[in-house]
Amino acid sequence: KAGVTQTPRYLIKTRGQQVTLSCSPISGHRSVSWYQQTPGQGLQFLFEYFSETQRNKGNFPGRFSGRQFSNSRSEMNVSTLELGDSALYLCASSLSGALADSYEQYFGPGTRLTVT
Amino acid sequence: AQTVTQSQPEMSVQEAETVTLSCTYDTSENNYYLFWYKQPPSRQMILVIRQEAYKQQNATENRFSVNFQKAAKSFSLKISDSQLGDTAMYFCAFMTNTGNQFYFGTGTSLTVIP
């Protein structure tokens, strides 16, 4: 079974631009979560989608948005980029079912975003 | 609110020795799940071990084991017979029973010294 894939792997943008990151979950996984990882802050939760609905949202400004498609693929968008948005953006998928082991999150390799 | 604290930003251990990484958490929930994830340098994050809060028995996966103290809200990871491939950032994570959101600690960078 293929793992979680994220595209692109690396991205360089300038301040004020917008960016869209993509995540394809493991086949059969319906939950997709997004995290921002920086050296100083660790992993910070952005949002989680399940069956095309946002179930949870972290404490990030409205410039950060996402969506999930019917095939469970998810996109994350950041508008009006700021220097502080430079980070590794991780996507994770899970079955999110009723069993404990279905809650495990499987992470993608991440998208390294650099804002100049 | 749920919080996860890893008080050891960096640790090192000699190859073949044993090391323990600490993690404490705060929650008012009674049912939840705890995880340790490993992120090797420039590589993908992978699950190391999982513990259900309703289970009193500590989880074990080969050389990795946990010491889960529910009353103390402590969840430490013990790595036995440390190997060079264990060098990585280790994250402790907490998830409520609803299963919608993970809370991660800030990580412990472990270096295994040959």
C-alpha cells in the first residue's frame, strides 16, 4: 500500500504570494490532518478533515485554509505569505475509525516552504 | 485544554546502552491514547509505539517500551540496546478518545554515539 504523498516537496515563494500544498492519503484513509513544523515551535496543528468536512482547526490565522475532496485528497492554501510561514508542512492520514489502532496517524514526507 | 511537555530538548546515549525519554501531559479526559513518533534527520515521521489509557499494561515493541503512569500523567519511552539508527527527533503525542486531533510535544533530539 502506498504511503502518504505530498507535493511539492520543496517550494520557494516571496512575501505576499499565495501557495497551495497537496496531500494524498493512504488508500482507504478518510482523515487528513495538517501540521506546521518549525524548529522553535515543534509541530503545530493546523486543521483536520474527514469526509470533506473540517472537524477541527488549530489556532492559525484565516490566511491558512484547507479542503478535502471526495477521494480524500486534501489541499492546504496559505494566502499573503509572510516570512514566518517558512516551515515544513506535514500531512498525516488515518482511518479514524472506532478501533484504537485506526487512530494512528501516518505522515507524509512534508513540503518544505521557504518564504523570502 | 490538552498539553504535552517534553522537558529534554536534547539527549545522547552510547551505542548499546539504554536511554529514557520523558513526557508528561495534561488532560481532564479519562480515555485517550498516547504515542511516540520518531523523525530521523531529513526523513519521514514514523510511529514507534502506542498506548491506550485504559490499558494498565505498558506497551512494548521490540527494543522500545513505555512507562505509563496514568495518575502522574507521565508517558516515558525507554530505548534498550540503542543503535545508530535510533538517532532522531522523538515526539510524544496525545489524542483524545474522539480521535480528531493530535497534540504533540516539542520533541527530544536523541543522538546515539558510536
